[in-house]
Amino acid sequence: MPTAAFIVNRNRVRHFARLNRRSAAAAGARGWEIEFLETRSADAGDGATRQAIAAGARLVFAVGGDGTVRACAEALAGTQVPLAIVPRGTANLVANALGIPSSLGPALAVGFGQHQRRIDLAVAEGITFAAMAGIGLDAAVVGGTAAGLKGAAGWLGYAASGVRRLAGAPVHFEIRLDGGDPMDRYARSVVVGNVGLLPGGFVLLPDARPDDGLLDVGILAPAGPFGWPRVAWRVLTRSRHDDAVLERYQARRVEIAAGTRLPREADGELIGASASLTVALAPDGLLVRVPETRRRRRRAGSVAKGLGEQGPERARREPPPGIGADEFVGVFADHGRDGRASPVAVMHEHREGCCRSPGRRHGR
């Protein structure tokens, strides 16, 4: 009987006995055994997942928030072991983007189901993530939101922290997309997303898809008394209109240099302050269980942005071939899996040229 490992962030689970009981019932009904590996932090999920894989687990459940999903995804990247998600976090950005139910029973049904697909991952300074990374205000909000507030108020905890930080001076950023010419901007934050959602389900990057072979970039530069209201209106209405207060681009490699040291985050976890952030795409990096209606999404071209004579335009194009699963696994086998380096970082180093191909810049 195959084994499914449950990586459980106990800080995110209030009724552990109920989770254990219902998970065991769902697994037994479908011919699975289960093993519970408890953690007390999101980052600890990486080691627990590697332990489960080494013990022969054929399926891994991430029970927690985006930080737990990120850690499990890093360990599973490039393997044939699928990830299932039981959302128990504040934002649950990856689960929401994939249509995974928030209720325990339906989430378990999806995890033990037969429908799965590969999604992209990304690497920010050697750290694998699945949803979004950023530098500037967004990371300051993450760092300034107390764990107790997130647990009690959910995504409203982030909102409260953000309101307190709206006032502030913009910072100079130099942004390069796919090795192209630098873009100089004065902004409050630059985010790079594999998915386009914010906590609360609001859409910042409406063209972002987790399996489209592209990263979506958002530059937030509100100015004056109406700057933030304009940004908020765009997000609330899912508007694709861009101007100086909110610009969005697509690329496979994003290099950001700031005029000063700023906080940085990846999937809701701080990754240390710095004056730079580099993010690279790792296509088809993760096999994930999804609801039946979302198990496949054909890569039929993605919306890219450029600047034409009339201003910003949108053009269709076919993305270049991604990295196949066989090659993905083979590269990791060649490099070993000793846990000291992110497997996606190894893949990126192996195929860095795919992110630097000429003519892939979608900036202005």
C-alpha cells in the first residue's frame, strides 16, 4: 500500500486530532497509508519532505500556508512525487490560484484524486518559491505583520500592517528583464509573481498563470494623495490598464537593483534585507494535484507587454519549449540530492541560457 506523507505546520492547524482522523479515513478509502510529520515553522517543511521522500512516500500533502507549500515544493522540485495542498494559511495564494478547496474534505479529495499537472516554480537568490517574491513595501508589510495578528485576523492582518506603511518616499530601482536594457523607476515596491493574487484574493497581476512559462512583474509607484487609491482601484477591478503608478511586465529572468537596502520576501517569508533581488523561472518545476476541471492548461501563448508607437501594447506569442520532466529529473540525479542546494537552483544553473535568450524582454 503506497504511503502519503502529511507535512503539517502545527502553528496553522487548530484541530490536529480531527485532521488526523479525517485524513486517515480519506486515505484508507482510497488505498493509501499515511504518515504525519509535524513542524513548527514553514521552513522546516523542506527537511520533513526530504525525509518523507527518502522513506518512500509516493505523495506529499502540505498542510499549512504558502510558506509550508514553498518548503515542500522546494524539496519535491524535479521529482515525480506530486504535491497536494490542504490550505491552512493566511493567504493561500498557490491553493487559490489552482482552485484547491479550503475545506478539509474537498481538499483531501483533490489530493487523493487522479488529476495533476506540472506548474512552474521560480528561484529568488537561491530560494525556491511558488507564488510571489518582492522587494520593498510588500516585504515590509510581511515583516511587520505579527504572527498572532495573522492567525486572528487572516489577510486583514496584512491589510492593517500595509495601511500603516502607505506613507513613505519612493526608492530608485533599476530593473532588467531577460538581460535587456535597464529600466529606471522610482517606486515603493517591485514584485515578481508566478501567480497574480494578493492576500484576500485580490488580483495584482491579472495575466499571471502558474504554468505559462513566464514570470509577471509588478512595479508599484503611487504618488500624491490619489496614488494608492488608483492602485487599489486597479486591483479591485482586475484592471489591466497600466500607467506610472502601476506597471506590469512579463519575463523569465528579473534582476532588480535598489538604491538602498530593502526588506525582501518570498511566499510570505522574509529572506533578508538587501539592495538587490534576482528571480529566475524554473519551468515545469513541480507536479501538483489539482481539481479535475483545472488539471490541464495548454500553453497556447502568453500575453507580453511592450511599448509601441501608441504606448503599451499587448501581443501574442508562443513561449519557447520548456524543460522536459525527464531532463529535469536527470539533471538532479547528476548533481545529487544532498539537501545543501535548492534543486531548482541546480536546474536554473544548468539551463540559465534559456532565461537569457535575446528578444525576450517585455519591458519599456
